[in-house]
Amino acid sequence: MINHETEVENKKAVFVDLQDVWVSYYKKWVLKSIYLKCYQGEIFGIVGPNGGGKSTLLKVILGLVRPQKGVVNLFGHKPDKHNRLEVGYLPQISKADRSFPVTVLDVVLMGLYNRLGFFKRPGNRSREVAMEMLSEINMADHAGKPFGNLSGGQQQRVHIARALASKPKLLVLDEPSTGVDSVAQEDFYELLVKFRDEMNISVIMVSHDIGVITAHADRIACLNLQIHYHGEPDPCFEPEIMQKLYGKDLNVMVHDSKCVTCFKKHEHND
Amino acid sequence: MAGIILSPVLAVVSFFVVLRRLSFVGVGVAHSAFGGIALGFLLGISPTLTAIAFAIAVSNAIGYISRHGRLSADTAIGIFFALAMALGVIFIGMSDQYNVDLFGYLFGNILAITGEDLITIALLGGLVLISIFLLFKELLFVSFDREVALVSGIPVAFLDHFFLTILAVSVVISMKIVGIILVSALLVIPGAAASQITDRYIPMIATAIAIALISTVGGLMFSYYADLASGATIVTLSSIIFFILFIVGKFRK
């Protein structure tokens, strides 16, 4: 595995690099000795149970939480205000207020605020960029609509457009499948792949939903305080790793062709 | 006159108060101004000055505690609100000037507004409006999604304290008209009423300003002719407008 990593490293830039990162909240470790690398142009999934440290890990990558121990590099530097500008961030859908008085276009424009600087207002140029982003996600027709009237899936696509408007190198997604129906989810992940290919950006997403992560990520990490697996999607379903992640009482977590634990259970029953 | 200057200030501030769900912070800050006024009387200096200092200190303390401590904002408000009122009562007790125009500060007395007050209101009100105008897009972004704003490099903590300071200043300059007890209503109602009938921010702010103007000017005129308390009339009128727009909004959906 180490050989494999050096091989990939030679070809592509390392966007995120964590080495022996430890984080504690109120004297309790939430991340223990995390090693993690994410390369340019890959979709990297982090999967694990709730409370397993996924959100904390994202905050560490963004530099919003400082680890007690370890080294964090974002695009080769310590994460700060400046290289954070190269990151597009998507929160969980449910957090945005549905009755907030902005249009779809206004939301996309927000993605450009950090480039505009204080006191300046978005002008025609910004509007053009925002409209371009909306056409990319096939939602140019919705530009003038109130953001709150959109479905969860549409809102998520608008958030993608917002995050991509400032032309980031890395997209960070927190639980992207929350509040989005499965058809919309498929569209959403297709968009991610499209943007990865067109703009050569990387995507880091965390989710407790193994099915979603394994189906769409190029490489994954399984996280429950520690990283239990780091590599290609499939082996995460080894019962041993699943147990470390979710405990012994695990039954069916996901149900697709890759679901090893689920298979075994079925064999048992039949 | 003072009402006309204050209306846009209150309307714009209320727009953000409603969006950021800070109504109760407004109530807490308004009451904390009482402690400041009492201190001003005790020290024999301008109560407006001490009220502004008190309100700014309390609003920022509420912001700080709710961000850094293990307390929610409403717990912090509950503590400071009571503390500032208690200090006010103590200060009043210590000063030898009894029954100064406290009632005027509590419930508002438009007739007690001096030319000097008017200048203060115009200056500070203008300052509030200009600073909101300049930082409007950042304030809007933070209100929409704090987390995303933070990640994209918007100075969220600074803007929080900036807005709390503005809120405090707006409370103090409005209190002579509507009073400490009622001013928080005007920091909520224009924005809340406007949000019932429009879902875009520019029309919403414009509507809020119109509502604030109609309530203050209309309320003052009515209170003068009907010989009613000015602050109470203004707040009642603005509430009536809110209920009308609430019903209109329901029918349009």
C-alpha cells in the first residue's frame, strides 16, 4: 500500500496531507493519529459512524480546528485564510434557512464575495460568472426564483454552483446525501464527476452512508476516531473493518452488490 | 422628525434581527440600556452616553459568552438582562435625584426630545445606516450560512460583534421615542412584517422602511391628537400592520 501511494504521489499534486494528527475536545480524543492524503483530481470519501470524528476531520483540513499534535498541509501549506480561499465548502443542506429572502442567483453570487473584498458590490461581471455556473448545473432558468422554493436536490446543486463560482481547487462536502432523494443524489454525484474531470478539482466528502461513499469515491478512508482503512472503496466492507467502525451489533448497513456483511447475513438466513 | 430619521435605521436593523433570529438579544440589550441610563444620572453625565456604553458592552458580552462558553445565547441574555436592570435599580437608589424622567426612558416621551438629542440621533443613525450599507453583502452572507461564510474567508466573529454594536446603538437612539420596554418591538416588527409579503431582500428592506415610517409618523400623529402615549401607540400601530400583512401573506400563498 505504501508503494502504491508513492506511485500516485509522483503523478499528482498532494492537496491535503495529514500526518499523525490528534485532536481532543474536553479531554477526550476525537481523532487519533490520523494519516491522510488527498490528491489532485480525485473524489475522496470519508465514511464512519456519527460521532466518529468526520466533521472534526473536515474542520482540521480547513484549518478551523487546530490539532493538539500532528502536521496539516492544505495545498502544501498550513491551512489559513489564504489557502482556504481555494476551497469550496458545502454544508449539510438542512442548515440553510428555507425562508431566507434570497434568489438562486444571490446564493451563487455569495460564492464570489470573498474575491470581491469588503465594501464592493457584485457587479455585472460577477453576475455573468454566476449565471455561467448556473448553466453548468442546468439551473439558469431558476436564477430569479426564491432559493427557499427549491427542492433539497436543487438547493444542493445551487450550493455546488456557489462553491465552484470562486474556482476552487478542492470541494469539501459534509454529508451530501442528507435531505436529498436518491434520484437527485445520482444527478449530484454525476455533477461532481463532471467538475472533477473538467476543472481537475478534488472532492473530499464525509458521510455516515457507506453506500453513497463507496459508489462514488475514487478512494476512501474509514474513520472512527482512528482511520481503519485508507484506499480503494471495496475492502472497507471487510467485516473486520466494519466492526471497528460500527461495532459488533452491526446488521445491514447498506444493501448493494458490494455489501459483504449483508450477503453473509442473507446466506445465514437462507 | 426624529421618527423619520429613526425609521430607516430601525427597519434595516430589524431586517437582520429577524433573519438572524436575534429578537431576544434586542430585548436584552434594550433593557440593559436602563442600567446605563441610571448610571448616567448617578454620575451626572449624559445618560445617552452611558446607555450606549452599557448596551454595547452587554450586547458584545452576550455574543462572546454564547460563542465561547458552554451556554446558549438565551441563557447569556437572561443573565445580563437581569444584571443590567438590577444595576439600574441600585444606581437610581444611590443617586439623590428622585423621579427624574425615568418613566420617559422606560416608555418613551417624544416631547422630551431636545435639539441636541435630535443631532445625536441623526449622527449615530446615519453612521449605523452607512456601516450596514458598506458591509451589507457580508452581513447577508453570514446571516444566510455562517459556516460557509466562515470557510470562504468572511470574518464572521468580527461581523457578529459589529452587528451587536450596531444593534446596541440603534436601541439607545430610539429609546427616547418608544422607550426601553417597547423599543425591541420596533427592532423586530418592521422586518417580520415585511417578510410576510416578499421573499427578496431588497423589496423586503424597502417594505420594512415603509412600515417603520408609517408606524412612527402615523403613531405619533395619532397619539398627539388622541392624547395617548407615543411609544405605545407606535408599537400598537406597527403590530396592527404586522397582523394585516401576516393575513395578506397567508392568502397569497
